[in-house]
Amino acid sequence: MSSLHQDAARVLEAWPAPDGAQDKLRAEYAAHLAAHPDGMWKACAAGHLTASALIIDPERRQVLLTLHRKLRMWLQTGGHCEPGDPTLADAALREATEESGIPGLRLLPEPVNLDRHSTPCAVHLDVQYAALAPSGARESISEESLELRWFDYEEVREVADASVVRLLDRTRAALR
């Protein structure tokens, strides 16, 4: 079992879920990890944990979304964990930095939401963080995105699906 697997199990055990539905998902994620030593990796056909981060600029009341190359949807940054990621939070921060091109992002200390969804590769058990953008942050598009764009909080409902809206709502609540 990898140290990343152990870290993810620890994060899920300690995470204070904001409601009953999130607590149920937290328990299901933990059970998945207990049953699948490879549950952190893309190769796990039964599904795998992923790490994502909603990049937010509270001063401007905006979030940075990526138009995902494969899914053609506006989403938060994130994706598969890699063997070099020491922690789940490090995986989320790496993905956010790679996909946004913004140096100096700072994660809130614990996840803000969990979201399980089907993708072309498998079921993703996504552990979602919030990343605070430094003042004056400028994004730089990566090969994984078709486009990056800052959206006002109110605009997110118009361009993104319910999971991203829920993530924004939970992120804003965590910042209060």
C-alpha cells in the first residue's frame, strides 16, 4: 500500500463532512480504499480516487474553470493521482498548478466536497479542494484544456453542471 493510499484513507477518516450525503460518500470512499489497494490509481477498474481543486479569487469573486479537452465541459482543475504525489492535497495542488499555469496557489487545509461521477476511463471518486489564487494571478492554458476562463460566482450556474455549482457553494461556505 502506497503512502498516498494511506494519506487518502487518513484524510477521509478525519474529514468533517458538511452533511449526511457527504458523510455517506466519505464512508464509501474509505470502504473502496480498504477493499482496493490499487484504489488510488487509474488502473483500478472498480474506480479510483481523483483529486481536484476549484481555483478561486475571493477578492474578485471569481473562479477559474477549464473547458475540458475530452469532456467538453467547464470544470474545476483536477485529475488522476500520480505515484510521485506524496499526499492527496499535493495531487490536487499539482493538478491545479499544471492545468492553470498559476504559480503560488494555496489550498484550503482540507477537502471541501466529494463527488462521485462516471468518466470514459472509470468511476472517479473525486476529493475536491479549493485553491486560493494569489493576487493578480494570470492563467496559462495547458494541453489538457481547450480554454481557461475566469467566471463571476453568479455566471458559474450558467456554464457549469450541478457538481461544479455545488463545489463553488461549498468552497464559499468554507471561506466564511
